Amino acid sequence: MTHLYRKVSFGSKVNFECLMCGQCCSNGPNLGLTAFDILRIANYLGIEWRELRGKYIVAVIADLTAIPVLRDKGGGRCVFLENREGKAYCRIYPARPMRCRLYPFIPYSPSDNHTLYLDECCPGIKTDKTIEPPWNTLEKYNFEARIHYSKIYTLTFKKGFEPLEALEKSVEEIAALFSMESAKGKHLRQGSASQEQLYVPAS
């Protein structure tokens, strides 16, 4: 499928309503994840995050960077996509990745919280419902992406870890910090990356 994208600037509104058609979950390419996405999915499924490897998540190596992606069932269909009564159904919907939460809006840059692109191939944009783009979700996603790739970069290019080792260690470090804060009865919220204040809950 050829995708056409339209720039959406902060303050504008667009027509969109999810039709539960499953098109966005069925056409690939495989969706890139952050460590935060991985931890949320594992928590929702009630399993240790390492159990996701291979069965639900694989890693693609690009430019010495390991990028975790959701597996597909073939033909670009997400491993978590099911069909219930003729409607697309996501097995992990409450814990779906941030990129899924944003769609049909596509992030422009992790450093830009005021620009999105709209995938005009999504049937939902042809509805009459008018919405404000998900700027808060974009801000959360960009924050998590910056933390994730900053850790990957440091581990790979400054500490000499192999790509897959760097990916696993970055997930371990973020998981450890989240567990530590959860034990204190609170979640680390959005803040300076240098302070490693992590935003894990997506809701």
C-alpha cells in the first residue's frame, strides 16, 4: 500500500473516527517499539518481558541499532490482531504501543511536540467527526522515545555493547527504575531525561 501523508500543525483539527477496520494492523511494516511499550505489553499479559522475545517481538538491526518490532502473522498482520464478530480486535488494546495510540497520526521528530503527519490512507479520516490531534500522546511518545534511544546509543556506541545486548540492557534498566518507583507507591512522571524521570503508564 502506498501511504500519503499530510502535515498537521499544532492548533489544527482533523476529521477522524476509528472504524475498527484493522487496516492499520494488517498492512505492515512491522511496528517499532520502545522499552516502555515492551514493559507495558508484558505487564498487561502478566508475563516477564523476556517472554515476549521471539513469540511476539523480534529485533531488526539497522545501523548498529537493534530496533524491537512486533511480529506479524504473515502479510503484515500484527501478531495481536484478531477478528471478533467481523470487527478488528486488538488483544493488547489497553497496553497497545504508543505508535498505535497515535495512528493515523505519525510523529515527525522526537524533538518536535507540535508537528504530526496524517496518514491519508486511513479510512477513518473520511468520517464527519472532527477531533483535535493527540498532542498529549505525542508528547509522551516523544519523551519515551528520547529516553529509549538515548540509552541504546550510550550502551552501543559509548560502552561497546553489541546491538542486541544494548537493547536488552536498556529494557532491563528502565524496568528496574520503574519497579523501584512502583515499590514506593508512585510512578515517575515526565521530566528531564538526564534525571531519568520515566513515564511508563500510557493512560
